[in-house]
Amino acid sequence: MTSARTPLLTVGGLLALVASVAVAVTIGPADISPADVWASVAAHLGLGESTLPPLRDGIVWDLRMPRTLLAAVCGAGLALCGAVMQSLLRNPLADPFVLGVSSGASTGAVAVIVLGVGGGAVSLSAGAFFGALLSFGLVLLLSHTLGGSVDRVVLSGVAVMQLFSALTSFTVLTSADAETTRGVLFWLLGSLTGADWTQVLLCAAVLAGVLVVCLLNSSTLDAFTFGEEAAAGLGVRVARTRLILLCVTALLTAALVSCAGAIGFVGLVLPHATRALTGAAHARLLPVTVLTGAVFLVWVDTLARTVLDPQEIPVGVVTSLIGVPAFVAVLYRGRRRT
């Protein structure tokens, strides 16, 4: 049943994503119609000449379209990483941030904003990206010295997460003024404000590469769900494969967090919800999870930037408000099944 349903879910997800992006771009203070969106996009893709005034064209192409597409890419990437991490670590509570990537990114971002690291030559996104890679490197080093088992990886991630969270808090409390603290807090809670085409293309390229790697290892991920010994018995090179998948998911998470901050619950809840529709086989689970995450975050970001207009809510706050009851519902559903 689930395998027969997968093509329908995939096609439906693609259509829902295209429709969601097209509609979300029209929502906002400025009155933009679907025809305006098409005229702007077609003109910039060389399919015609835009009939829109420069201001309206800029709203569509330079503001709303890159932000909406970055939301889709971030939602897709976080959901993908969550699905992979939950199987790889055999932990239903695993999410993209379990390896300390988000806390390292926060420290890197704060170092640039508050301490002025880089002397203005390093952007916030670059600082966050390097901080994320540093924290992940520490997790790998610590877990390796402790034996390299799954439990040690998770515990190392928790330790590094707490370390970098403490460094972030200390830096903000001792060095930042009130206005800077407010800006840092908004970014830490997840924000797609200021999204541009460079970020969209970079994150989309990383997402595409990581998705290909994960799909090529879908049968290996199926084996990991039964444990490392079972995977090794099926011919899987456990340590090597786990390192590769941890590295690619950490790289994708670092790229997303560096552009959008820490957006929680997407990678935790959506893989569980999608698994109920597709089953546990990763060849079916991963594509549908990616599409579900993309559609979900497009609408969450639309809600975050419009519900209290002109004030904007951090995206991570909205995902948590939606994610907590959704996760509780998933837990109760799993309890009824058992």
C-alpha cells in the first residue's frame, strides 16, 4: 500500500510546493497578484518583458521570491537531516541540531555581530557557518576519543551544544548592548529576513548534493534502523558510512542555519509524520519528507511575517508553537499502535 501510494504523494507534494510558493509570494502588505508574480519571474528568466513598475518587480523578485524559496529549501533540508539522523542514530528524538551545529553557528554569528570578529570582512552567515563546522568537528573528535559508538556521538553532541550555548550567552551578556542583543535574539530564534538569491542558490545546491548522497544510501539507512550489528551483517561498512552521512547532514545543517538561524521542530516532527504515510523505507520516505518540509516552512514563514504585520515573528517561534502539539499527537498515535 505505502509503495503504491508513494508516487502519488511525491507528485502531490511537488504540485503543493509550486502552488504554495506561487500563492505565498502574493501575500503581504503590497498588493501583488499571481499575474504580477508570473510577469516578474518570466521577465527575469528571459521569457518575456516585465510590464510591472520597478518597485513592484523588486518586491516580487528581490524580496518575496528569494525569501519564499529559501524557506522551502530550509524546510526541505531540515526535514531531510532529521529523517537521516533519526535512523542513523536510532533515536526518535534526533534532529538536525543534535550534533551541536546550531549552537556552534550561534556562537559564530554572535562573534561577528557582537565582538566584530573579522573586522567587517566576515559576514554573519560566514561566521555562523564556520562556527557550525567548528562545533561539529569537536563532536567528531570527542566521540572518536570516547569510542565512536552511537551513544557517544549523541552525548558528545549534547556536551558541545552546551559549551557553545554557554559561550554565546556569555558573549551577549558581557559585550552586547540592548539593541544588538535584540537583533541577535531574533536571529537565534530563526529568521528569513534579508534572504537573497545567493543564499537560495547556495543552500539549494548543498541540499541537492546531500539528497543524492542520502538516496544512494537509502538501503544502508534501512539497515541502520535494525542496529549496527545487523547493518554490519548485511555488508555495511558501519563506521565509514556513518561518518559520511553525519558529515553531509552536518554540512547541510550548517549551511541552512548560517542563512536562517536555528529553526526548531521541523527536523524532529515532520519525519515522524511522513513516516506514517510512506512507511520506514528510506527510498520512499526521504523524497516525501523533503517536499513536506518545504511546503510546511513556506506557510510557516508566510504566517510569521504577516500575522502581526507590521511586526514579524521569528520563524523558529512559530515552528515550535505548531511543532509541540503536533509532536505530542505523533507520540499518542504511536502509543495507540503499540
